[in-house]
Amino acid sequence: MNTLEHAFAVILAGGGGTRLWPKSRNQSPKQFLKLLGNDTMTQVTAARITKLVAWDHVIVVTNQAYVNEVRKQLPEVPPENIIAEPQKRDTALAMLVGALYAQAKDPKAIVLNCASDHVVVNEAEYVKVMKAALEVAAKGEYLISVGISPSYPASGFGYIKAGTELGKISGGLNLFKVDSFTEKPNVATARAFISTGRYFWNANMYVWSAQALAAAFQVHQPQTYDLAQNLKSLSPKAFHDALPAIYNQAENISIDYAISEKVDNLALIPGDFGWNDVGDWKVVYELGKKDGNGNVVISETATHPILAIHSENNMVQSNSRLIALYGISDMIVVDTDEILMIIPKDKSQDVKKLVENLKEQGKKEYL
């Protein structure tokens, strides 16, 4: 069997990204923005995974408000492959629905799941790791998690502990039994984890056969399985038409809580390919191209109208009008049509507090 012939990719593209406000907003979340180059994050993700799967095997799970934007940004994806979730139900249902859609097209479908808003620096290594994961998943014995080799003691990520080594797989990679999950430990605990060499960041990079995932839901989430199981036998139109009733009754739960932490056949493949989830503006700065003064300037227009004198290590998101800085260092400046935000770079995680305050004030027009 040619594994890649049966490979599908499910891109999850329904999230928000409040820490990248005010550029990332309800009508234009971060996955549809050009934050790190000439293409949006969704376009970069799709280009990366089509090194493994054909365009007609790309499935995008998003919400109804973003369907037209997905079609605009990814015209190569067949329109029927864009699944509009009627309401948010977290990652468990999204991944199950994506897998069942793939299975409706190919009973032997193997599914690679990926977020639409993550960065991968070393695409060749990513392709090697994911190809190996698809090959293991195709045998149907294991659900695969690709764990990210940690580069620092992050407290904002979940961690997966690798247990017994199950052997070598293609590309010279190791396959491990998953021992345990830990959700967002403090820095000291994260540092201790990393020192053991057995812990990996959980990036929700899962690879499995559609049949194996459905079997896991049947055991551990039987109500959701009963609601959704018939999707695998439907035509694309009937599939989409059936979703509102399913989403209206399904539980709101993540894939980790629903499946990953419960199954006994979850295996881990370590991945070290320069992964980042671009969680805030400081990360955008760290990943961006810096000028001689350490400033990063981002603009979706051809020009970058910025005047910076005695100003260093700033991240500036331009919106076509001139931004002038004098004696300003280590700041985030984001300019949009309606909003200008200025915040210290080391406080970039606190952007969410601005968003929360606007919610409390009922100022939805700024969200």
C-alpha cells in the first residue's frame, strides 16, 4: 500500500488569537494575516502540507464566518473540502469530523492534523517526520502524536512524557509509547522536565488512521461517536447538511481530554523542526527580520513607512501611514484602521487584558 496515496491533511482554521490583537480580530483572526512574509499563515501551512498530500486531500475545518476567506486564500482546495462548523466545540469534534470526512472519500484514509497558525522553520525535517508518522499510523495500531523537542522551559505549553521505546521507524526516528500528559507546568517544573530528555511540547500534531480514531471515540466518547459515525458514509452535501444537528448535541471538549489522555495506544515521535505557535507579538518579533537597530517592521503594503531615530528592538506593524519613533526601545506598536496599540514587548502576553476590558465594556466593534 502506498501510504501517501491514502494521506489526508486536516487544517484547523477556526480559532481566534486575542494575544495578537488588534491585528487579529473576530473578522480577521491571525491565521488569515501576513505576519511573517508575503503569504498568510494559512497559505504557508497549506503549502507545507501539500509536500505530503495532494490538494484534493486537504480538508479545512473552520467556522461559517471564515469559509469565504478560506476559499479566497486557498483556491486549490475543493470547496466541498471546507467544513464549516456551525458552532465551536473545541478540537475533539473538529478532528473527528475531519477524519470522518476523509474516510467518506477513502475508507483507508490516514489523517495528518495541523493548526493553520503555527510556524515551522525547517520544512524538510517536518516533511520527514510527518511522512514517518503517516507510515506508522497507516498500520492502524497506534494513534501518533508528534511531540516538539523543547528549546526552553515554556510554561505556556502542555508536555508529553515519552515512555518505553517502541523501536526505530523510517528516517532513523524513534517511536515511543506515551507515558503521561502535563498541562502547562510552571517554569521550574518545565525546566526539570526538559533535563530528563523525556518530555516534549504538545503541539496537537496528531496523525492517525480515520478508522483508528473512530474506534477510540467509540470507546472513550461513545455519545459523540454515536452522533457522528454515520458521516463516513455520506456524500459531501449530505455531510455538510448533517453537521448542525451533531454540533447542537455534541460535547465541548479538547482532543487531549477526550481521547489522548485516555487511550492506551498513543505513541510519540519526537520532532525538531523549528516549531512555534506564534502566541503573541513578542514571538512575532523574535521570528521577524530585524534591521540594523534590531527593529522588526511588518506591513501588508509594499512600503514600510516608519521613521525610527535612537529607537531599537521594537516590533512595528504598519498600516500605510507614517509611524515615527524617537528614543523608543523594546516596544510593540500595532497600527490598524481603527486602533493604535502600544505596549512594552515584555508585556505582550497582557494584550489579552486589553481585549478582556473591551469585552467588559461591551465594545464589540473593537474585538
